[in-house]
Amino acid sequence: MEKSEKDRKLEKLKNEYSKLQEKYSLPSFEELNNYFDIDLVAGKHFDRLLRAVRRRMTEKTSSYLRFMEVFLNPAQAPLFYMMLAKNMSEEGRKAINEIYFELGRIEILHLEVENTGSDEREAEFIKEIFGCWPKIREHIGVLVDIFKKGWKKKSELKDKTYFG
């Protein structure tokens, strides 16, 4: 059976990454893809694959950073976020702060590598972020559990106070 164009592009990406993985002792393609969806760069034009991978990783970390900022500065936040933040426990605030400062550190590191990056520096960044990502995910998991409990509690209160 003939491979589709998409499959060929993905295979090419994996082959190119494999060479760099060996050279720089990087995490496996599958592990990185599981966390950061790096397969999305398949078929796109880039001069430096490691830069494209780092930028893809940073897209995810930056989106999480922006999400955390809404809770730390909720003045103009949409109602959904205000409702989540309103009954935030101390555990939730602690998780947000820990996630925020770690993601902020990553953002600064990203700017440094973006400005001065060589393939070696790109590889260091990839390994560092990949190494700290499980802890960030753990904190995010705690936060999601807190959000779910708070949301459920809010909806139960609404059901009890609704007069229709």
C-alpha cells in the first residue's frame, strides 16, 4: 500500500529528527510529539529543524502561560475565568503561582535561544523543557481537578437556587 503525502512528510520529519536526536541526545520523536505535537511541523519549510521543534514547544508553553496570567490579573478576564477564580482554594493559587513562574522562566529562556540560538542551544532548550514538562503537567493536573470540583459545586448550587 502506497503511503499518503502526509505520511511521507511525517516520515521525512522523523528521519531528520532522528539524526539530530542521536547527535544531541534528544528525547525520542514520539515522546516529544506526545507532549508538544511536533508532527505539525511536518511538510512545512524550515532551515533548522531544531528551531522549528523549539518554537512548536514554546507555542504550547506560551499558551499555558497566558492562561495562568488570566488568574493572576483577572481584571478584564471573561466570565468563565472569573467564575473559576472566584472560589479558588489556596492549593489552586499555589499551583497557579508555581506553574506561572516555571512557564515564565521558560519564556525568558525561549527569548534567549531565539535571539542567540545555535543548534546546540536549541537542543539544550528542547531537553530542558522536556525534562521539566512532567512536573508542569502534574501541577496543571492539580489545577484542573480544583477547577472541576469548583465548577461542579457551582452548578450544584445553581440547581438548588434556580426558581425557573
